[in-house]
Amino acid sequence: MPAYMIVTAKIADREAFIHGYGAAAAKLVEKYRGRYVLRAPGAELLEGDFGDGASMVISEWPDKAAARAFWNSRDYAEAKTMRAGIADVQVLLIEALQING
């Protein structure tokens, strides 16, 4: 069943983030069979305490195993170091259960 990785990122240096980490991560998402559903800045916080003005990224994966293979890969561990000190992130992974109704 499909799975979605949902990332909320508060970015301090947008240019460095996009051209460094963002570019590297995008190649890896494709390599590990994911696809972006949404990549956009300027989230509006309606409730809670994290994310106002943040960038949001939602990627779709064939299943949780594919998303975890990406997340736990040596390739991604290297790419993740590029965002150190320039972004605070929250990352969630969830399966897309069929909703009947």
C-alpha cells in the first residue's frame, strides 16, 4: 500500500538548502522509487506549535519499505548532512489506508 513521507522544514538559508540538500535529495527520491506530490514554502499554521511559514514536502512511495530504504540509505545519510545548521525539520511516514465512505 502506498506510503507518504511528510516533511515540515524551517529553513534558515533557502539558497543553500535548495541547491545543496534539495538537489541531492531529489535525485535520491527518484532513485529509491519515490515521487514528490508537493514541494512548497509558506505553510500557514492553523493549530499546534511547529510549521508556521515553513516549507512542506510530501513524497509518495510504493510502500513503507521503499520509503525506509531511502531514509536509511548511505546515500541519503550523506545528503542529509547538507541541511545541518540550515534547517530544522520534522519528518513523518504514514501508510495510505483506503478510506471507504
